[in-house]
Amino acid sequence: MARIISGTQKGRRLASVPGQGTRPTSDRVKEALFSRLEGINAIDDAVVADLYAGSGALGLEAVSRGARVLEAVERAEAAWRVLRRNAEPFGDAVRAVKGEALKYLASRAGEPIELLFLDPPYALDEAALAKVLAASVPHLDEAATVVVERDSRAPEPLWPAGMSAFHQRTYGSTALWLAEVTPSV
């Protein structure tokens, strides 16, 4: 069972998503990722979006560690129900949205996203991920950090104009890329 590692909700157990299609981020990967994000001050008071939220573990960890608000998007019904249940203790700081990432971005309004998580199902192909990354660019704060989690055998994401990777790390079968907003030329 997943849990919150640090912050105001440290130790809180999170319900897991039943069945296939989602895989939780391991505690080892989460600890390394959030250590890096805290090191670059990407969490404090941030507007966070998680476009493939699953149980909500990544976004909820960010809120526990000081993010102001989380927009958690999940299209699978069973996962969305678990996400809503896991989000309840966080109150108004978390909005669980049932829907697809591209459709959500097409209709999204509000403050610019300062921390964006994309941990799609490994079966999502690179072209589909590239479309979501490109659609996210107009919603990002100029100092935003983007985190992409994929299978370690997957190629580096196809970064759209306005976004470039600044860090990559592999942990067993999991690869993480961190990207930032770059000026379009």
C-alpha cells in the first residue's frame, strides 16, 4: 500500500487502484524525486497538476509537502474513485477530475501550473505523450517544473517547443525526466 512519505500528512496510507493499467511509484523513486524537487524549490505554495493521477500518490505527496493546490486528473473510473477517497483528508487543496488529459487541458482555466506530473500508463505511446506535453505548455508558469515518469526502456519524451529537459535519472525499471519552460524562439 502506498503512503505519504513526508510533510503534514506523513505516514498517511493511500488506497491502491485495483486491477491493471496503473502502477504506483515506489517509495524509493518518490523519495528521490521529491528530494530533487525540494532542492530546486518546486513545491512550496505551488499550483500542481497531475494528468495521469491514478491513486493520487505523487500529487498528494506534493500537497503534503507544501504545495498550495492540486488538480488531479484520472480517466479510469476505478482509479478516479480511489483518487477521490485518497484526496478527502486534503480538503479543498485537491480537486479530483474525471477525464482525459488532453480534454482537461483544452478546457482548463485558472492559475498557471507550477509543477506538472505526467506518469501515464506505460502503454501510452510516445506520440500521444508528446501531444499532452505540447498541450500543457500554454498552461505552465514561466518557472514551472515538469516531471515525466516512464518505463526505463522508453525513449526520452519528445519535448515540445517551449519545454526542455534538465535532468534524467533511472531507478530500476523507472525513468524520470524533469523539464523546464524555455523561451520559444
